[in-house]
Amino acid sequence: MYQIDFQKPEHVYFIGIGGISMSGLAEILMEEGFLVSGSDSHRSELTEHLREKGARVFYGQQASNIKEIEQEIGAVVYTAAVHEDNPEFQAAKEAGIPMLSRAQLLGQMMKNYRYAAGIAGTHGKTTTTSMAAEILLAAEKDPTISVGGILHSIGGNIRVGGSDIFVTEACEYTDSFLSFFPNMEVILNIEEDHLDYFKDIDHIRSSFRKFAKKLPPDGVLVINSDIDRYREITDGLACRVVTVGKSPDSDYSAGDITYDAYARDTFDLLIHGRKAESITLGVPGEHNVYNALAAIALCRELGVSLEHIKKGLAGFGGTDRRFEKKGEICGITIIDDYAHHPREIEATLATAKNYPHNRLWCVFQPHTYTRTKAFLDEFARSLAAADEVVLADIYPARETDDLGISSADIAEKIEAIGGKVHYFSTFDEIETFILEQCVKGDLLITMGAGDIVKVGENLLGR
């Protein structure tokens, strides 16, 4: 595998430079003096930001983009979504340009820091990474942060710091996190997902075990002890293991959880079963208490005081698309959330139950055909917690429709268990229906990892 010499900046080309993670890595390299270019399918705020920083960005992925500058390019970086039939991938390979996956580049970057933390889990990575970022900033630790969402306090998805601390999300999809070199890890949860790559839950658990085994003897693993048979992940590790979870037997747990009028939590932080502090979060939802515990444990390992932990967590108002209030129209509150897995949907709708509302509407866009087929019954059960469910067509992402599955199948399952559901094939139809049916005091959540956010934004723009 090609090794980038960070002491000798070169020209790096990114296939898919506008992705939330790829754009962040590109910006880190630019801050280190590298020349950066790349391509994406369309113009976005992230690509425009990179262009303003000095990157050259091509729109549309075609071989000519590579051929035009192939003599200048020292290495090409590509995402897991890029396949070998991609014209730029083929052109780079034919030209003999060294190639790295996004995960391989991120793994090499980690080696440059004394403390390199990878935050992993089926859910909660972006929120927990952002919480850790806010705590470290409150403590003036000057970290480098790479987060899979827009965090307003750092003005985007990346922050290049001047210290020896690097905190990043560590995604399990296609075993990407096995290319990392962390000496600190967080494992938030381990559940079935990405079944277009993983065979089953045992395959997923095996990958997380391999991830944990990458830690050196002087490393530390923060793991949620609520994970089923979590000791199978930790047994025999040479590193130190710190547990967080619902049980007071965990190293870090929470007691006396209460909510304010907008579902934001206050809880007693218990360390080894004894109250250490009262913590108030700036974001809603009980699931965020356990994300916060993981961020607290990680930051305590980095020497942060409880005073700065309290300040950082209180000041964290969330990232884009995580129970994000978009606005109000005719007395209807519109929230947007990235939830696209049944457990995430459950957590988001449970949070909404503690938020002011009359009726709870969930406008859901399933993400990928494989996930929809794998969790059809689970989607129906989790969505049925809303008073009214509105379904959009499946967002295909990287997939093609060859599984014979559609949102109509979810609708049928919801109806079978007594839920109220409506299915429309276009956003225009959904928006018209919402304007006709929603009334003052209702809470509307647009939900999914695709482009369903546009429905709420379109409504607010009317």
C-alpha cells in the first residue's frame, strides 16, 4: 500500500471530493500544504468551500479529469462507493498512479497524532464525536476533529487543530475502520446494518472485535456494556477497557434522568456507581445520555476536568440533521433527523414524545433497498410509534432496484399492526398532503439519510 509522506506534501486527487468525510480529509491535507483536486457529481457547499480554499474541483466523474493532470498527481483517494468501473478509477489505474481508499488515508493520518481516537458504532457516531469535540474545545485542548456532519461551532465538518489530539468517526461499512490506527477507541453499539456487505450480526461483531484488537497495550477502549455479550469484544485485549452504560456496575453510568420542556436531559453522572456531577445536555433524547457518557469517558482519558465536560455538553446544540429544528409554519413545528435504521427511528420518535406537540407526524424516506428488505418488519414497528406516518419512495444511494421491494411494502406492514400510514411517490404530493392535514400544534419530523430534508425546507419556503 502506498504511504503518503506528510513531511513532503504532494498533489492528491479525491474521487468523490464532496462527500462529508472526503471533503474533511481534503481540507486537512490542504492545511498541511498539499495540493488538492478532485471530482464530484454536483456542486455543493462543501465543494465550494474547498474551491475557496484553493482546491480544483471537477463536476462529473470522467477519465479526462485524471488524464488532464495525471503527470501532477502523486496519489488518488477514493471512497467505498467508487467501484472499479468508475472512469476516473480506471484512468488512474491505467496511468499507474498510486491509489488509496478513504479509510487508508485516514488511517495514515492517525499515525501523526499522539492521541488518535476512533468513535465507532452502528448509531451515534456523529453525535458522540461532536460531543467530544465540544468538550475538548471547552477545555482548550485544540483538537483536530473529523465529523460526519456539519458542526456549527467549528464551521463545518472538519477542524484542524495544533495539538496532538485527533478525534474521528470510525465507520464499519466495508470494514473501513480496520484500516485505521487508533490508540483510543469508542464502541457505542453493535447491531445489524449494512447487510449489503455484512453477512449477519456475527460477521458485524467479528469486525468490531478486529477493530478493538487494533489497540496497542497502552491504548484504551471505551465500550457500552449494554452491548449484547460485550465481553466477547473485550476479552483478552491488551489495552485498558472502560465501560459506559445503563448498569451502575459500569465505570460510567447515569442516574435520575429528567427532561425539560424540549426533551433535553439532565442526569446524575455516576462514576463507579457514585455521583460525580449533574450534567445537562443541550440536545434532546435519552439515547443522547449514553452518547454523552461515551464522550465523557473518552475526554476524561484525555485529562479533561468535569467542569469543562459540563460546559462542553451544555453548549452542544447538535449537528445538522440530528433532531434539528428547521422552523415553524402555521404553528406546525418541523424537525429533521438522519435516522435510517429501526433503532434510530425508535430513539428519535421516543425523543419526540417528550417534545411539545399534539399529533406526531413522521415523513420517512427509506434508505437503500437492501436495508429496507432486511428490516421490513422492524421499520413498520418503529414507525408505528408516530401518530401519522407518511412514506416517500426508497432513496437508492449506491444501489439499483433489483430486490422487488418498495415503500408500499412498509405501508402494508404498518397498516397490518394498526398504524396510520400514507404513501406518495413524489415530494410534491407529500407536501400538498401535509399542508392539507397538519394543524397548529402538530410536530412533523422528516426522517431518513437521503434527501427527505427537502420536504420540510420546501414547506418552510412556501
